[in-house]
Amino acid sequence: MQGDEKVVPLNKATADMAAQSPLARLPVVLLQVRDKAAQQLKEALQALFDNADDTLFEMADRAKSNSEQNLFFEAMRDLRLKRKSIERTFLDKFYEAVLRLGHYQVSDPLLTPAPVAFDKLALVANDDLERTVAVDAMVARVMSRDSIALSQLTTRFNALIPQPVTDQTNPMGPAQLCEFFLQAGRSLGMEIKVKLIILKLFEKYVLADVDHLYSEANRLLIATGILPELKALPSRRASDRAPEKKRTVSIADPELIQAADKLDKSVQEVFSALQALVSELRGNLAPRHDAGAEARPISSNDLLRLLSHLQQFVPHADMRDDFDLRNQLEQLLTRVSVKSGKFRVVGAGDEDVINLIAMLFEFILDDRNLPHSLRALIGRLQIPMLKVAVLDKSFFSRGSHPARRLLNEIASAALGWGGRDDYQRDTLYVRVEQIVQRLLNDFVDDPAIFSELLVDFLAFTSDERRRSELLEQRTRDAEEGRARAELARQRVQLELNQRLLGKTLPEVVVRLLQEAWSKVLLLTCLKHGEESPEWQAGLAAMDDLVWSVELHEEPEARQRLLELVPGLLKALRDGLTSAAFDPFATSDFFSQLEVLHVQAFQHFARIQEVDGGALTAEQDPTPAMMAVVEEIVLIAPGEQLFNEPALSLPADDEGLLKVDQLRLGSWVEMQEDEDHKLRCKLAAIVEPGGRYIFVNRTGMKVMEKTRMGLAVEFRRGSIRVLDDTLLFDRALESVIGSLSKRKGA
């Protein structure tokens, strides 16, 4: 056909066009819209992450369990580590989506993948379903508010670019923005509960202000003559947003004011009650001065500066020099008084705090539940904890206070720590030492450092706990398997003794049953159970073997032996093979068994000759026989018999009562010798025999005792249960009890 050379295939043309750079086809105004939108989105994301810590910390404060608190603290740490990556990925996805607007749609199926239709709520995991429902709700809320502005923006985009764009595919639409955020946050290793909270924050700090995004984009496009006839919308919800912004300010929210007042009142009530108890100790912290000089209290800020100075001179944990905080503070106040010419003292409220913290740390330094080396390390935290208490009196009343929680978490992690000669290389000791040193070096007056250290320490202990729990579970599984094997051995022993005890049989048969067939029965019992046909078949083979080598006088016995031997030999051979018994020993046994069966048939032949009146001229040699007079006891390879202490204690014995009070997870300290103590945790109580399995901090088995054996140790005083309640709470309870007794005396 004439002119064919001028015809260009459509597919080739579109492919060539698609291969060109998209930037060449994106109008300059669209690039301007993209850059302005990217700047606003970046600022919104920064606001999101700036407020995420406070939100997650508040959620942790409200948590009802330690595991739930740890969940939020680990999420805080994960967000901090991955914040920059999420921000960068989100903006990259946004830029890529805008650039794709410059591509032509290609209809060739070889160039464009076919769309996939599916129900996004079907056949998904529960977590995915929850996330999808949450995102759909967020998108719906934005569309209900800003659908007109978004539609105008989409219409103007369609006037600028060759391919159709919808509100759903618009890179600035809520659906696409949510998708970018989900893709950017894929690396977050947190549970769906926390991810939904992060999504709510995304809605609050990013999607809540997309109307500005749309109005600014529409304004730029109108200024360049893109569909100016579409009427610009008034600023969306100018009146609606005001209450929202006011709500973020606590003074505009009566409910928040009431809650804050109630909290402040509760904190003050607790501290006032403590002050009433400790008031008698006031006046002990006073520098040397001239009689009659007027005392002038220093401010709390001045006290903090003095404590920050002393903080730099806290001796190292391995130094034996006693560091008396009150004495050091008195010396500093004396110098200040001399320098200023005025008698300076600590205010009454601050002195009460100093006395309370001093008493708390006296308890901590005497606490036998803490290993000595870590006790000395924790003792170096006295000044940082004192400064926190001066700054924030809720330290005494709020169990979830970061500084208080950090102290408790360190003590809990140290509970199973055994002081060794190389303790300074232990990971836990090193981590606690780093925390102590960081506080002594960096903590001035911002308590936020405690939240940061708490999050990091919880992540560290969580990793250690996961590793130890895995090894501990393996230890439990091994002990439970050992217990099942013990039960199976006892059952096999019972069956062997029922059939052999008191009998005299060929030695080769007795040894085979005791050393080889017992293993066959043991494996069968463990694998198939005592009710299985395989177990019954194993017992039947043992019964048949014993019967086949005994002497029988009844006439029908010969016929039964003829019928029995082939099946018996096969059952024995299959069983010994399955138990991987020594093939040479197996061959030797069958050779000897064959001799025994031949002798049995000869015995029947002699009986027939005697019955027929004929006499035998010679007798076959008698095989070596064995009389089973003692009970057979099976012992596992590499094990010895476990002997219960030869002591019978009454049911109400104090030692037995202490054993019965032990719960799984209890920590105990065992005096191994004069110089060494072993700290371990009760990981399992395994039957039979009630064996108590103890593991160390890493989850490795370190001790095994029976109930009676543990009772004996309790009676001797060589073992004691460690108190695993929260350290600060124990210390505070002890201090209050001591002060109350002094007050009432």
C-alpha cells in the first residue's frame, strides 16, 4: 500500500514516548506544586515524630502491665532509630508518584501490567484488616472535609498532564499519602496496637491540615491560568480548627485542668505525708557557722547546681572510699556561706527530699537481694536520683516515673546476676555502668535523659530476656523429655520384672531382654504410647520368647512352638533393627537362640520316645542358665541412679512448707561453699519424683533438686528465696515503716 512507510505502529510510538524522561513532560508549575507540598509534608512529619515520644510515653504510663509498658518503650526506641529513614522514604515515594504523572499510559499489555481486582478486606490477616479499616476511616474523614478542594486539584492536574488522574491516584490525595506512610514504616518492628497509634498521629499531624496543601496548590495553578473558572474555596474550617488548636493548650480544656489539678494534688498529698514523717530529721544538714547568724535557705536551683558539682566527684564503684553525700554538701554550704558572708542552709522541703533519698539508698546499699558489685554501682546513682526528686515530687508517688522505673529495671535485671571475678566484662554490668556514667556526666536539670536511658535499657534487657527464655524453654523441653523417658523406663522395668523376676532362664535370653529388648520397648513406649498396638506387640514378642525357651511337657506345645518360631524371629529381628542394636551381637544372639529352639524340639522328641518305650542314649549339653532374683533396674546412658535424701520429713515441716511456696520463676541463692553463692531461677517442676530444675540468668540449667532435697537445704539455711518485688517500692516501704515506728516511739 502506498504510504505504508509513513505509518508508525502505535505500540512503538507509545513505548518511545514512555522511554523519555518524565521531567521533560512535567510542567514547571507542577514541579512548584510538588516542592511546596513536599516542604509542608516534611514539616508535618517532623511534628508527628516530635510528639510521638510524648504520646507513647503517656500510653506506657497508663499501661496495666510491665509487658505492655515495654511494648510502648520499645516502640519509642524503634521510632527514634528509624525516624530519618521513614521521613526520607515517605518523601521519596511522594516524589516518585508525582514524577509518574509525566508518563503516558500505555495500552500494550506487554508494557503495562493488567490491573488486579480484589477485595482488600478479604483473606487478610487480622492485623492487616485492622490497618486497612483504620486507613479507610482516615481517608473517609479527609474526603468528607476536603473532597471539593481535592477534586478541583485533580481536575487541574488532568488539564496539565496527558494521563487521567483520580482523587484516589492523586499523589496529594489522602489515599496515596497513607500508602506512602505505610510503605515508609514497613521496617517498624512493632505490634499492630502501636502501629494504629502511629497512624492516628499521622492523621492528626499530616492529614488534618491537607486543606492547606490543596488550597496552596490550587492557588499556584490558578495563578498560571489553569482552569481559573473553578471558583476558589474559602479557607476550610477556619472556625472549626480554632477549638482544635485551643484543645492542645491545657488552659482551654476544663477536663485536662481538672485531671492535672487532681494529679498535682495527689502528688502533693503523698509528699506532704512523707514530709510529716521525716520532719524530725530536719536541721541535721547545717554547715558550721557563727552562733546567732541568720540562716538563709538556698533555692532549689542553687541546690541543683551544688549537686551537679558533687556529681563529678562520686567515687568509682570499685573504690572503697565512703562518699557521705550530706557531709560533702555541708562542706560546700560552708564554703558558700564563707564566700557570701551569709549563713546559707538548704530549704526545709529540699532537706526533706535529701533525707528521704539518703534513707532509700541506705536500704538499697544493705539489700541482700542485690549482688554486692552491682549494689555498689547502683549506689552511685544517689545524686542523680536526688536531683530528680528535687525537680519532680511525683518521683515518690508515681510508680511509672522514668527515673524510678530505671532504678527498678536495673535491680530486676541484676536479681539473677552472680558476681564473678570477671564481672566487669559481663554485658549487664557494662550496660549498667554506662548508664551510671552517662547520668553522672550529662544529667544537669533535664529529667528527659531518664526516659531515653530507660527505653534503651528496656530494649537491651528485652533482647537478653528473649535469648534466655529461648534457652530456658529448651531446658524445660529437655527435662520434660527426660521425665517422659523416665516414666517409660519405669514402665519397661515393671514389665520386665513381671516376666523375669523369680525365674531361671537361659542367660543369653535374660541379657537380651534386659540390655536390648528393653530399648525396643522404651522407644515404642515413647513413640507410640502404652495403649498402642506396637507396644502390645513388643510385650507379646517378649512373652513368646520367654515361653519358647522354657521346657514344656504338654503334647500340644511342640506344635505351638513350630507355629510360633518364624513370626517370633521376624518380630525380634525387626525390633532390634529399629533400635539400632549391634548387628554382630544380634547375629550371635540368633545363633544361640537357634540352638535353644533346636534343643527344645529335641526335648519334645525325647518325650515322644519315652512315651513310645524307646530310651535316649545321650543328653544335649545344658545351656548357661541365670536365675533372676533381684529386680531389674534400667539406667539411661551416662546417668546414675538419683537417690532421694535418706530423710523423711513430716508434712508440716518448715523446710517442706518453704519448698511448696516456691513458684515458677522464683529466684533463689544457694550457698555452694564458703566463698561462692549460686543464684538461679526455678524454671520447671518435673514429674516423676518432683524434680526442681533451676537455671541461671542465661537460661542454662545449673541445679536440680528433689522436693525433699530442697527441704533439707532450707532446713540447713544454705538456700534462701530472693525478693523479686520492685526495689524502689521495697525501699520506700521500709523507710516509711522505720519513720512511722520512730514517730510512734
